[in-house]
Amino acid sequence: MGDIRNPKLLYLKGGLFLLLGLLSAGVLVAEHANWRFFGLLAIAIWAFARAYYFAFYVIQHYVDPEFRFAGLWSFLQYALSRKTGPQPPGPQADQDQ
């Protein structure tokens, strides 16, 4: 099965993800109706969204523009296989000697 390329189907898929998230969060908040739970749920959702953004956008645009991730599993394999951290731009330290 190939990638979805139809814009209408992509919007439908995004809308269904949004609906699923809203429904599940709504049920959780309804079952545990207090501000502390709601705040922790909001922080968890925000943190996971930022982690997802980091795994795809930040890595591809700022750390390794050559690598393209196929999903979270691909990112995990990439992150575990890296032997060194990102190299700072500019001349190498060993070239100064």
C-alpha cells in the first residue's frame, strides 16, 4: 500500500485524528473532573506533540537534513545508532593545530 497523496483524504485523516483525540480527552476529563487532572492531561498532550515535532521537523531541518524518517520507529533506530552528537558549524577543532 502506498502513501496517501489525495489532499481530501489527508484532511479527512487529520480530522479523524483530531476527533479521536478530542473524544478520548473528553471522556478522561468527564471521568476525572478536576482541574489538576485536566492540567496534567494538557501538559502531557503538549509535551508529546513537541516531542513528535522534535523527532521529525527539528532533526530533519537542523540536525541531519539528509535523513528522512518514516515514523517513530525509524527515528528511534536513527537516534540509537548515532555514535556522536551533532557537530557545531565552522572549522573543526583538530584543524586549528
